[in-house]
Amino acid sequence: MLRPSRGKLLFDGTPLLRPTHDVGIVFQEAVLLAWRSVLDNVLLPAEILGLDKKSARARAMALIELVGLAGFERRFPRELSGGMQQRVSLCRALIHNPSVLLMDEPFAALDAMTREELCFELMRIWSADKKTVIFVTHNIAEAILLADRVVAMTPRPGRIARIVNVELARPRTIAMEFTHAFQSYSEEVREVIYRGQAQGAGRA
Amino acid sequence: MTVETINTPLDTEDEALEPAQSTAKAVLGATVTLVALVVLWELLVREFQIPSWLLPAPSLIGQSMLEWRSELVTHSMVTLYETLVGFALAIAISIPLAVAVVYSPILQNTIYPILLALQSMPKVAIAPLLALWIGFGTLPKIVVVFLVCFFPIIVATTSGLTAVPTPLMELIRSLSASSLQTFVKIRFPTAMPHIFVGLKIAITFAVIGAVIGEFVGSENGLGYLILVSTSQSRTPLAFGSLVLLTVMSIVLYYAIALIERLVVPWAPRN
């Protein structure tokens, strides 16, 4: 969507010049279409890409069930909570079975409890269908909990400062947040980010 | 749009209860107040013996409306016709033009700024010129209605078509959607609630436009009737015409609001 400021953007070893369909995107806001039901929202990318209707529909139903929204297919976005809307947008990102999932602070607009719940939900979904997930977050604990690799970036200018490999066992649990290993990862990332300034961005 | 987008009884049930009650209260309150004001008007006119050519009592207005009912109906139909044709013409021209403006950078930088500037011109002031150019028939009235409706609709449509949230546009672009797909699936539905805001503003202007057109020169319509009956000191009849104009305005407004509910059930309500 934006040209790289420097260097080359490679996707599976080939330079990327135009948008690829092999990614699914989840934004900070769910940006669902108010006039479409949950099911029709999930089906939007399939319609645009002209995928087979029957199988797309079956896949949409399976995804909706996977995120725990079975029974809500006919509901409209305004009838859903913020967390539920974000689950729908996750389904929409996965409908065309992309190999990469881009998540740009997807849970930032949610309250802390829903946020935590969705983190585990995401890991459960990921373990069912393993994809490369690029997850941007400002929350260090969230980054370490979710990621195999945390790419810590400096604030303004956003440059990669350090890549931290997180070697916590999967499936990860909430209890891990209190382990020594988790704390030391978290300190490592925090140190990189706060070295210069008070604000920080993390990437997982 | 599919049939499924129409509200199920389930969702109207849990959220509509409170607003429905408060609406009923507001309607009741307004009705009672209106009746009280009319009664007060009647009493004051009788008490101070105000001559009917100056300010007729509500009862006299009602009486003259009954007496002149066939004329009132005929003239109402003329005004209604001018209003609806002008309004429909404005929709038919301004919505496609708004689409063209949004999709064409050339139009955006040439015609649209001029249109916006023209918007501040009082359109009703053109009415005498229209009479000069196209005479005193129905057409000049329709043109006045068209002019007053055109601007609110084109402005609302243009802003609606450009109101798609940025992330949504990025998502659509990442899927390499065609312009047609983007328009049909995203832009136009996004614009719909905005368009209806424009339509509701336009329809209230439309009746005013028709009356102004009739004031300038005509042989029928409620505006003409007001002009003639005032000049002949038949003030009750002028008031009767005014009542019908008000009713017409209100009915048309709510007709648009009703269509809005059916066509864009997802639009925010007020």
C-alpha cells in the first residue's frame, strides 16, 4: 500500500510491487460494513476475489464457529460488542486462506480483559491453522505472550532496534506471564525501546 | 442489497422500546401544546374582536377551508406536482453528477468549486428571471424547485461517497478490487445515509421553492391562492392554504424518512 522508504520488500523471496492477495489484514478498528450481516461481512473478500461461492460460504461458517460466533451469522455489526466485531474482522481476514496475517494493533481499541481473551483466542485459532502472523502492538506483554520473534522498534524514527526470539513453550498460558523467563524477555524489549525516549512501539 | 438486511423483530424489540416511549411522549406533548395554542388564538381573536381580514380565528379558517375545499385540493395538486417533479429531477441529476465529481479529478477542480460557490446564491432570487426566460407555466416553478433541491443533494452525496474509512479503503485495495466493485459494494452503501440527509433537507426546501415560483407569476398553485386571497382580503383562505402547505411539507418529509428506514435500516436515527 505504501512504497518502502528504503530497500526492497520481498514476499516469499520475490519483490512485492503491488498488493498481494496472499495476506489477510486486521486493523485497529473492525471496520465492518454496517449494512452487511456478520456472514456477508466475512464473505466480502471472497466476493471481490471471485472465489467459489459455495466453498467460501462453508469456510466462512467454519471460521465464524472457530472464533466462537456461531449463531450470530445473521446479526449486524451494530448488534455486536467491540470484541465480537474484531472477531468478525479476523474471520474476514482469513476467508481467502492467506498465508500471512497482518494485524495492526488489532486489540488496541478493546478493554484489557477482552484484549487478553482475544490473545488466547488468536493463539487457539493459529494453532488450528498455522500462518505467519505479523502483529503490531504497543503492549510489550502482549508481544511476548504471542510471538516467536519480537522485533522491537525505536520510536521516531521507527527503526528496528533488536530482534528477540521468545522461546516459551506452546500452548502459552496466562501463568507464564509471571515466570522469570517472561519477565526477562519483557525487560529486554523494554530496555531497547526506552533507551532513547519515553514512548515505544513493539512488533511481534 | 439482500432481503436479510431488513430488521428482524428481535433486534427492534430490545433497542426500540425506550425511544418509542419517548417519541410517544413527545408527540402527545406537542399535540396538547398545539391544541392549547389554537384554543388561545381563538379566544384572543374573539375577546379583542380582531377583524377576520387581519387575523382570522382558527374556526373561521376551518370553515373557509371546507367552503373552498375543491379549489384548495386543485391548487394543492398543482403545488405538489411542481414540488415532486422538481425534486425528482434534482435527484436524477445531482446524484450522477456527484458520482462524476468524486471519480473525476478534473471535475473536482473545475465544476465542483463553482457549484459550491453558487450554493450561496439565493436561488429564489432567480425566480423572476426564470419567468422572463421560460414564462409563467409550470416549468419555471419546477426549475426553482430543482435549483433549491439540487445543492443539498449533490453536497451530501459527494461527502457521503468520500466518507469511506481509510482502513476499509486499504482493505479493498489490498484485494485489488475494481472501481466498480468498490463503488457498488463500499462507496455507494456508505453514501446512502448521507444522501438521505441531503434528501430530507431538499424536500423541505422543495415546497418553499414551488411557492416562491408561484408568487412570481402563475395562475394556480397554493402560492397563487395565498397571493390572490390576501389581495382580496380573504385572509381565512390564505391561512387555509398555509395550513395545507405546512401539512404537505411535513408529510413529504416523513415520507422520505420512511423510505430511508426501509432502504437504509443501518443509518443512525435521530
